[in-house]
Amino acid sequence: MRYSRTLIPTIKEVPADAEIISHQLMLRAGLMRKVASGTYAYLPAGWRVLLKIMAIVREEMDAAGALDCTMPMIQPYELWQKTGRDIDYGETLGRFKDRHGRMNVLSPTAEEVMTFVAAGEINSYKQLPINLYQINLKYRDEFRPRFGVLRSREFIMKDAYSFDADDAMLDRSYRAMYDAYCRVFARCGLEYVIVEAETGEMGGSGSHQFTIPCENGEDVIVHFEDNSRAWNIEKAPVDPLPRPAPVQAAAPQDVHTPNVGSIDSVCAFLNAKPVQLIKTLIYSAGDKVVAALVRGDHEVNPEKLVQAAAMGHIELANEATIERVTSAKVGFAGPIGLAGKLDLMLIDPAVAAMTIAISGANKTDHHTINVVPGRDFALEGNNVRVVDIRLATEGDTYQGRKLLFKRGIEVGQVFKLGRKYSEKLGVKFLDINGAEQIALMGCYGIGINRIMASAIELYNDADGIRWPISIAPWEVILTTVGTDQPIVDAAEKLYAELNQLGVEVLYDDRDLRPGVKFKDADLLGIPLRATIGKKALDQGKIEFKPRGEKQSTMIDVATAARQIAESVAAMKARLNTK
RNA sequence: CGGGGUGUAGCUCAGCUUGGAUUAGAGCGCCUGGUUUGGGUCCAGGAGGCCGAAGGUUCGAAUCCUUUCACCCCGACCA
């Protein structure tokens, strides 16, 4: 590709509305432009990067036996109603009515269609296992798109769906994807961490996330110091605190705390610390009401809560429900005498481990002091249980080992879905005995754009991007200094030779000062640069230099193309075998 | 959806508090001519704006008021 004939609109200044480095560099290097909040146009150089990432993903998926296909982006709403995800997804699900008044969904993911299609075609155990995948645009009407391409409304995802006859087969399908993902991210040149994850709205029984640790990540990774295990914050387990020996304490007593509802204001008013408080949160699950008790300085982990409650979709109760259950305004719920008015009360072990606590009094503008868990409210009972329902905090332990936190970007996730979708959409087959069975499923996603952005987050310097060669828009940039005929002739010849050898080369043939061309080359982040200038060329040499290194080596014009091609191959091989 | 902020040239921004001599500006980018050629040359000339939109106040509005839209940040939410 000749630089003068392509469109790579680099800019010197940092765009005002780009906060994180990958977003800034993608704009500055002319890879993309914003069209609206959360939607981007990819320009030629940026699109080349995405194409290369997709090619790697395809190769590894194909090698793992998955089958490339494509599903419609516009899907009938009824499919989503069948699985209940029209509700679960909420406002994030993009939908529109067509001219006939039919409701449609803009695909945010494709479990429903893929399962629907599979249901029509799968009817024998002989067809299993099978794994279908696509690389396609996805749409999610995010509350708040941000961080450039990391949380956009429209993005490219590879999503694969396996259909399996039994648990062992699902395990194998899952493992094949897991291994393929390791290869994909290694080949993309990314350092990644695999974390144990929750399945969230996807449903299912097991999940791992592939995460790129970096400062600007949105996900919190909880891990052992030696990285031998890591969890998504949603999943991270914590050791329960030991139950204290019984203490002598005065009887519980209500105190007047006018208009003091939040933890902070209660602490200020009663001169207490959050650790001394019991936070009582009221949730709804359909028509059931659940209370969740955590210590004042802890947060409820919604995923753990859903698991523990086992009532399906669960959300914070509305004001009316809270007032009905607690007989008080919002902000004054407490555990004493509450269990009888609920379907379920879940108590975090850290609350059970408190000696003397402060809680809401179930009376507007009142709190109760001298609350002793186990004495003033039961820890066990028909509808009362002590169970881990909180988010881990830094300093917590698990299996006696310290838990550390770091941030990361989620670039891929694998799930065992079980029968959640196949049952509702009818993926049935006859087993070897002629008995009807419902297929087990797994689903496996990779965020293509996120790979691009996280590679930049990981590899950049003051001059710009430093692409891993496997996903760089071009492998080599050929730069001429000056426009003397011998220079141009040598460059044209080398350009032709490199193309012949299959090297992806961007030939900067522009009549610009060398400084400008070098700056553009560095900003764009092409891993190797060949420079043809008068002084060296007079001695039959050209300069060759990896991005980011000061020193260039002189190579003979005659053998330059071959040497460059060898360097490219060596760099790629290093990523492939990692 | 709550809180905060910003909309002025393609980009980054000044001007707005205190309305009028600013004929709406600067730097970068763009076009023309010259100059220069190993890390974003220099000189000269030029094109480019309903000051986000709509109402209002005023003799007079980029500037004050009201409404609205868009975008960004924090939060809530989220595979």
C-alpha cells in the first residue's frame, strides 16, 4: 500500500473527548473516527487491524473444529421472549418495530437465534458435538458508552455455541474453546489472565473470563499473590470470619435518628464506624421478598445473592415493598423481627461475626443499638441462612491466603450454559437408545474491538502505538528520505520485492520532510521500518529498525527484501509459539 | 436515570464574569507561491464560522434569561 494513496489521517493534538490512551491513539493514528456516542467508523488502517484479529480468531476456531457461519443481526422479539431475556436484558436490548408492527431485536448476542436454528437441524446424537460460530456486529444500547471502543454501543464479537449430548462432551467442547482462546490471545501478543467468573444473565454452570490486566480496565480481578488463581470480583470467594464468643451486652434499644438513612449519615450521627453497622437491603424476586444483611462497610455481591437466593432474577425492591415489609421509610430497615415478614433472609458471615452492632429499627427515623446477632435475631431458621453474599474487599482472605485486586479488560469469556436455552427453544435429539434428550450448550465470546484497544493499552509509548506484529496494520513501513531518483528507484524496487515475498508493507512515498514521516510511522506503530536515504544508499545500504529502538542496522540493498521478510517471519513465529 | 462539565473554523482552544472599537480571534491542519530536506522547516498570501438549536430581554447578544439537543466525566447499570 502506498501511503499517498490511502487514508491515514493522523493528528498531532489529543482529541478533547478521548480519556484513555487507546482511545486517544486510535483517533490520533487515524485508525477510526467517532460517528456518535459509542459508534465508530473504522478507517483503512484500523480496519486492517480488525481484519487481522478476526483472521487469527477464525484460524483458531476452525482448528478447534468450530464451524464458521453467520446469523442475522435483526431478530424476532418472540425468540427473546421465549428465553425471558427480553426482561433480563432490560433497556440494553435494542429493539424496534418494523412497518408491519412486528417487534425486532438488534442482536446483542446470539444464543436465541443460534439455538433456534440448531433446534431445527439437530435431531440425532450422531450430529453431536457441534460448535457453530460467527464474527458479527453486535448492538447494545449501553447506558453509558465510554472508554472509546472498550464500551461502545456497536462492536464486533466472535460468538460460538456448542451443542453437546452429555456433560462429558460439554466439558470437552468447553476445554477446546478454552485452549483455543489461549492461543488466540497469545498470537495477538497479549498478556492475559484467566479468571473464574459468574455466568450472570447468561445462566449456566461454569465460566472463565480472559482478561488483559491494565490500568484502564473496567473489570476488577481478584487474585492470589502468586496468580495461581484469579476470580472476577463478582465471583471472588472470601473466608468467613470466625463467630465471636458470646458477649454480655445491654438489651437492644431504639434511638431517634431523624432523617438519617444512609450508612455515612448514621455513622456521623451516632459517632460510629461503618464496620459497626448492619446494612439491611430489601430485594424482590418476582413476588418474593428477600432481605440481605451485610456489614456497613461491605457491599452486596448481586451474583452471589442470586446464587444464594436461587429465585432467578432479583432486584432491589421498590419503595412501596420496602415500606410494607419494614413498616418504615427507606433507610431504616433492620433485622430484628424482620424474618417473619419475608420469604428469605440471607445473612453474610461477616454480620454473623459481629458482636454488638447498630441496625435500622424498622421504624422511620430510628435505629437500634446494642444489636447482638444470634441473640436479637436468629441466624438459622426456616427462611434464614448465613451465607456469603458480599463483594470481596482488598485485605480479605480465601483459604487463608491474601486476596489482591487489579484491574483488567475482559476480552473473552467462555460459559457452560447447560440446558437454559436448548430447553426453551427445543434443541432435542434422540440418543443411542432412541430416547429423547435435550442438548447441553456452551457459549464462547471474544470482543474483537477490545483486543485492538487492549493491545494499545498494553503497548504504547510517548511516540504512539507499538503493535504486536501479528495484528499491526502493516508489518513493515518503507520510508524514503528525499526524492532523488536513485532513492525512489530503490524504494520502488524494494516495495515490489517485499510485496512479492508476501510482506505487508506500507510504502511512505509522500514528498514530506523526514521528521513528519518518522513521526507518522511511530504513531501508527508499525513494528519494522526500512528507511532509504541518500547517504546509506550511496554505499549500497538501507537502514532497518524495529519500532521503538534507537539503533538501526544497515543491510545490503541487494538482500534487503529477503532479510526483512525473515525478520517478519521470526517475529511472528515468536508470538505463535508463546 | 442522578451529579458535574463542555458546545465558537477540520482539530485544540481564547473571547462570555462586566452586552457595543473584533469587521468574530489564535495555534495546528488545509490551499497557492517560494524556501527547506535525517525526527512534526521557514516566509508570504489565501480559503474556511447563522458562536450547537429555538425562543426571549435589549437600540444592540457569542456574551444575559428560558427551553431544547448533542457530547464528555463521576455514579447507578451491564456478556
